[in-house]
Amino acid sequence: SLISAVSGGPDSMCLAVLASAYATRRGVNHRAIIIDHGVRADSAAEAARVCRRLSGLGMRAEVLTVSAAAPKTGIQEWARSARYDLLLQAARRDQAALLLGHHRDDQAETVMMRLSRGSGLAGLAAMRRVSFRRGVPLCRPLLGLGRDSIGAYCAARGIAFETDPSNSDRRFERVRLRQWLAGSTAVTGRDLCRLSDVAAHIDDALLAAFGRHGVLPLPQPGGHLCLPAASLALPDAIAGRLLAYVIGQITAALHPPTRLALSGLVTRLRAGRASTLGGARFSRHGDGWLVTAEAGRRPPRIPVAAGDSVIFAGTWCVTSPVAATVRWLGEEGSGAGAAWRFCHGWADVPPLARRSVPVLETLDGTLQYPHLTPYEMSRANARDAVAEFLPYSLAAGGSMAATNSLKQAAASMTSYGASEPV
């Protein structure tokens, strides 16, 4: 099934219309979700208006409201994070792909921002047409279309939309870059998107080569991976890209570390020094390295209702049979005599890695150790607590096939309107 994330602007309205048409032709379930952050006084009215608009176009639509209060500072980042939290929860519950309305001009702005920060190959690849976050497939069908084409499509079909005043507010870096690109003759958005395409192609080829030559470590069900020492014999830039991949698998970081930071990590590991970067910890393990989440960076504890599941630390899906709080195991209870020895999968987790495995703390303070099995294998017994390491599930569950299928779907969605100005 498909979920379109709709803000009400022309991009997301165009996306929803194309996705709805595609879903109708293919017999696929589709619905649109609007998030009300509550940041502006009129946000609830706007969300309701967008919902009615989508319903009038024949779509199932729903408004989800952020319950937490907005912070005093960093409101944009908070709103973005809260929006993704609700959308990803809904997509995971529906086992749906989440469709996002990013387009070619958004991609150009992203590449420009990353160039200014000295990003490497993975960073310059920017937004992918298909990616995964918290185990949910994200698809951006409009990534090959420009803002003007999308606006023309909405005009031709009489699709009404909302206008966001922040899109012209020069306090925001993206707005300043957008205005600079609009007046630039030396660099165009198409140039930046071509750069992104080339970077993505090279990056994909590099990761595929890592896999063919046996230097691409696979995530393990216990939330760790083992990096062979031979990986560090690669040329500096290539070793740095491999380490960026490893960090991304362990931490679910949205952006890779800078080239300078990765270069420093390569140097330290070659010297045999344990190190941390981007929330990942590299510890000596045999003749290689054990990579785990940095236990000192403890994510916030998350309550979970009986029989429910929550995403923890961005990389774990924890299912609990009882009301409890999810947290890292940490130092306590990680020793050889702890109750984890009765739970599936724990015996295969190195002692250092156990600290960064989630456990359930029940209302009376008792620790409950979850089975470390893929989610599909665990549902047979509803009395069991289960922690699924999402990067492991993706690696074992055919994410490449899902990626190719969604790429084809994205191409089909946008080709539907080819006779009109898309």
C-alpha cells in the first residue's frame, strides 16, 4: 500500500493526485496523510481544508496532530522530526511505502547546501528516489520534475493548493540558496542535479564493489557489525566511504560525517585506536573492529503500551506484551549471569554490544529482555517481547527488490501525466 505525505502545497498535491491515479489503475491501497504541527494559529484549519480538498478529489485522507508542544528554538527541525515520526509510524503500521513530494529543485538546493559543507560522495548523491528510514521504504516520484512543471500540472488540472509564507523567508538557508540559484548563470539547478546523479551512480557502484569483494560488513540481529581489518587497507577516500556506510547502518544517521571527520577516523583505526564518530563506537574485536551504537549517547526512554510496538533509537522496532519503558541495557544486566541468556539471539551478541541493545523496564522496575529475532518470526507468540534491528531485517529481507519495484512505480506515476505538462 501507499501513503502520500501531503502538506497542501503544489508539490504534495500533485504527488497525491498522481499516486491516487496509479493506485486506482494497479488496485493498490492509497491514502493521504496531513500533519498538523500546531505551530501556527491557523494550522488546524489549514490541515482540515487540505483534507477536504483531497477528499473532494476522491482520496482517503486523514489529519494527524502532533501532541507535543513546540520548543522555543529550532522549530523547523522539530516540526520536520515530529512530522516524520507520525508518518513513519503510520507507514509501518500499514506496511506501506511513504511517498514524499521532493522535486528536482529541492534536490538542487540540497546538493548546493552539501557542497557548502564539504560533503563527500554519499552526501552529494543527496536525496535518492528510493531509500529506507526506520525500516520504511521512502519513495520520491517527483524527483525528476521541476517546480515549474509541477505548478503547470496543478494549473492544468485545476488542483488548488496552499501557499507557505516560509518559502520566501530569507532567514532560512534553503530560501537564500533558492533565490541565489534563480539568478545564477554560472550554476544551474540542472547542473547540480546532474552532479547528484553522477555521485549517486558512483556511490552505488562503490558499495556494490564492496559487496563483491567481501569487505561490506552486514548488520547483525544484535545491533552491531564486525569490520574486517583488511577494510582499512583500502585507499583513504574509499575506506572513508565504507566507514560512512557502517556508521549509517548502526545509527540511522540522516547525513554522513564530513570527509575530514572520516579521514581522521581512518587514521585512528589504522593506528589501532578505539574511536567514536557520529554515534558509532569502534572497538577492537579479534583482528578487526566491533561497531556498535555509542552507549554514552543514550536515546530518550520511550513508553510502549501492552501489545504495541515502538521505534527506538531510529534502528530498533521493539514489541512488548506488557506496558513498559524501552531503554538501552547499559552496564547493568549485561554480564554473563544475566537473564538475557534465556532469550533468543543474545548469546551471539559480543559483551560490548549488549550495552546498546534495548530492553523493557516494566512498571515495577523489572528488566525484560526481548528476543532478537526478525519481526515476522516473532509474531507467533504474542507473550514474547521482541527487538528487531531494522538494518539487519532490510539486509536479510530483499531491500534491493523493494527498491527496484518502487523505482518502477515512481516512473509509472509520473508517466501517467505525460500527456499533460508534467
